[in-house]
Amino acid sequence: MKVRALAAVTLLALGAGAALHLFGEPDAAEIAWGAAAAAVLPLLTLAVARALLRRDVGVDAIALVAIATAIVLGEELAAAIVALMMSGGAALEEWAAQRARVELRLLVERAPRRARRVADGQVEDVAVEQLVPGDLVLVSAGDVVPADGQVASAHAVVDASALTGEPLPVSLERGDPVQSGTTNAGEAFELRVTKPAAESAYAAIVRLVEAAERDRAPFVRLADRYAALFLPATLVTAAIAGAAAGDARRALAVLVVATPCPLILAAPVAFVAGLSRAARSGVILKGAGVVERLGKARTVLLDKTGTLTVGSPEVEQVVPLDELPSDEALRLAASLDQVSGHALAAGIIDAARRRGLELALPSDLVEEPGRGIAGTVSGRRVAVGSAEFLAGQRVPGAAVLASRYADGCSGRATVLVGVDGEPAAAILMGDHLRPGAEGVGTQLHAIGVDQVCLVSGDRREVAEAVGRRARVDRVYAGQTPEGKVDVVRMLRAQPHRRNVVMVGDGINDAPALAVADVGIAMGSAGATVSSETADAVVTLERADAVVEAVRIGRRSLSIARQSVVAGLALSLAAMGVAAAGYLPPVWGALLQEGIDVGVIVNALRALRA
């Protein structure tokens, strides 16, 4: 606000001087214009002094010399216009940066700070930091969900548009997970907290946004160095022009058009605009440097499970093996799986709930982790698991079933169900592609990525089946977390494949995300270790959000370069015209102001799709 106030004072003084000049008071006008320059001069001198103490000579020094020279030569109007150019340029940059950060700021501002915790039948208002796993929270209509948890009521409707961009509300049932940062779009419901607020997905996103606010892109720092080199060249050119013409005003004209504001204004605005554009598309980037590195990406590595695929196997088919109906076999299996910790259990339970089957509470449980579980459900003895487990539970024909429904065939898993000592059903399960994963490699190639690879810990035949559908160039299968790190390092070492982007979702992907040039954590994994080591978090449940992230990086970098090159070219051309004596100081200052406005407006194009 101080910058804007200073710009307003400078503009008022400049306008007052113009009015006095029109009413025939040239001396008073000169005083007003001098006052406009004097308002900026102390702050500008302080900024230059601080830069010199840091051994950093920036472009502010050119403006300081131009204003001081103009006052000495009696060109108060030119001094006032240069002063307005500096204060107005800073105000314009501040406005542009705020405009570009709108999406990021909205994400931070809507972070919940209070929650209504239910305890002993009473509702108490507490800070979200006080919530712990197990707490019951009342989420009223329109409230932002304060922490990650599960729906404790029979039904809930949430709006995730602020995080994912998905415009349609999502209906949830009891036990379904709900992410912090979403909004209650229906009636009030109760939430059982599963993570402290500080460890929630939304808190991780807010931390990314705060990091983005502080970060500066390498391109911007490089622009600062170029700006420092510009100062001695400008002073030499101005001195030569003034000496050749025998007129100090010629030198002044060169100085007032030489301030390379496009270099110091355009690049930061373009990258911040890219940050905001990415947030609007469901991709939270850690800073301007990430935008630039995405713009230079040549290789993209994609994890399989949870990145290209959903990561939670779903029931594809229930094949009855005797007279027991498939729905009843699924109901018995899901009832038993309610108390199982097996990775496939959740998919079986979800399938039963989607079919509206009423689950019962099992008893007399026997479980072999990773192999199967047996127990009594509705008076019947039920066994669910592998063929070997069923054989151990004295279900005949296990060997035949094992050969007919081979586990993992074509990337599918088979869960066998035995009821009362007889084979009852085979449940076929598969991990489906995420939306947008089909042909994602082709989309990345279309925007300039040279190489797209799939890296997975899964078996080669399973990974290659997914890779073919995603249209990747190469598949690295059977990789441990250490193996994924080695793949990233190997590709980064290739001279034409540098700037590697790694996309993953789980804790096992975190080391690879950390060593890549850009690490991207997918989906709701924003609350996991992977997001803390990643440079970006995708809040959408779509694999092609990675394509959009790279596209935004490329466009932002291109616009930053365009603005800098075009702005400097115009400034250099204006310097040549001024050195030749065809551009008086006042008109030169006005021209430079126009160039500044033009490059900032161009940089804001990065906000558009």
C-alpha cells in the first residue's frame, strides 16, 4: 500500500504541475514537478544504497541518476515522469502480482481455523489445531471441512471445487473418507477425525502456497544480473551521446529510456501468474522456480499405482461357482472383510455397498495376513482369500480353482470365496486407469516433452499393459524405491534428457520425487510424505493434470521471455533514437512508461488458459 500511496502522490503532483502550466504559471508548475521527483528521490536513494551494501547494482541506480540529472538540468517535468515511472511501475507490479496470486490467496484464506467438536453430547468451539484423531466434529452446511476424516453420519454431500475444480458435489456414505478443505454442500454431518489438522491434505496445500509466495525463479534472478550489467552500458552510451552532441540533455534522454523495467517487472509477474493459473487448474506449485523448471521439462516419469491407476482395486466381476447367487456370495465376503486388513478388502466392501447389500457382523474369526480370512457370517462358515488359504480351510477343489483363476493374470487379482466347505464364487478385481491416463504420453509429447516413461514396482507384464494404454515410451518395471531414485538420476545424467519430472503418489515415491528436477505428488496424497518432498501437488483425481502443469510452465516461461526480449528491444531502440537527438527527455520518459505497462499486461497473459 505504501508503494501505491507514493505513486498516487507523484501522480497528483505531476497533474497539479500540468494544471498550473496550462493556467500560465510555469514557475509554479516547475515547483510541483520538482516536488513529484522529490517525493520519490529519498526512497530511491535508500534502495540504491542498500543494493550497493549488498554489492548489488540494480537498475534503480539508472533511475536515480536520471532524476538527479534532470533536476540539475532544469528538466523538472522529465524528472517527475521518471519518478512516476518508478513509483507507478512498482505499484503496477504489486497490483499485477496480487492479481496473479488471486487463486493462491483464496486457497489460504479459506483454510478453516475453528471447528465444532462434539464431546459428551455437547458441541464446543475449538481451534482446529486442537483436533486429534478420533474426535467427532460437526460440519454445518456451508462449512469448510477442518481436518481429514471419515463421514460418521449416514450421508454427506461435499463440494470439492475449490481444491479439484470439479463443479459437481460428491455424495458420501458413512465411513467414506472426506478431505479437509472441501465444503459441506448439504445438510450438517458428523466427521470422525483421522489426522490432526496440521497433517491434513489441505494444510499441506497451504504450506505449498506459502512457499510459493517466497520463492523466486532462477530466470528472475538471472534477469537481475542482466539488469546490473545494463547500468554501465547505459552510462557509457549516455555519456558518448551527450559529448558528441555537446548537449547534456541528449545524455538525459538516453538515461530516461534506459531503465530496463521489462527485465525486472515482466518475468516475476509472468511466473506468479503461472502459479495462480496452475492453482485454478488443480495443481499447487511450490514456487516460481517450479513454474520455470516445468517449462523446461524434457522427460516425465510416471508411477503406476495411484498415479496412472486409481490405486484401489475394484470388483470387476463376481463369478458364482455353485447355486449360491453372486450377490449373496459378495455379501458374505464383504461382511467378513469388514474386519480384514487386506488391501483388496476395501474394494469388496465398496462393491457390496454399491449394490445395496446389507452386511452382517462376523464372528469366530481366523485370519492369515496376506492370504485370507475365515469366520461365521449369518450362521454360515465363510472363507475368503487365495486358493491355498481355502484349501487350508478344507474347501475342496482349491487347486482346480487356482489354475482356472490365476492370481494377477493380466494385472487382475482373484479372491476366492468358500461357504460351508464348498467353493461359492470367484471375485475378479482390477486396478483401473485414472481418468485422463489413457494416452497421457501422447499428450505430453504434443506439448514438447521428449521422453515419457512408466516406473513401477509391479511385475513387468502388469506395468507394460498399463504403459501401452498410457502410450509411454519405456517401462521400468519391478523397481524398488531405491531403484526409482536410480532411474531418475540416470535420466538426469543424459545430456538431452535433463529437467526430469517425476510423478508419484505414495511414501515409496518420496525419494524419487525429491531427487527429480520437479517432483509432483498426485491426488489426495497431498497429506502424505510425498507432498512434503514434492514441488507440486495435484488435487485433481486426473492423470492428465500433469499435462496441464507442464503446459502452464511452458507457456509462463515463454511469455516471460517474450516480455523481456520485446521490452528490452524497445528500450534499446528508444535509446538509439534518443542518442541520435530525435527523442527529448520528456517524451522519452513517457515512452518508457508505455513500455512498462505493455510488458506487464503481456505478462498477465499467463493467467489465461
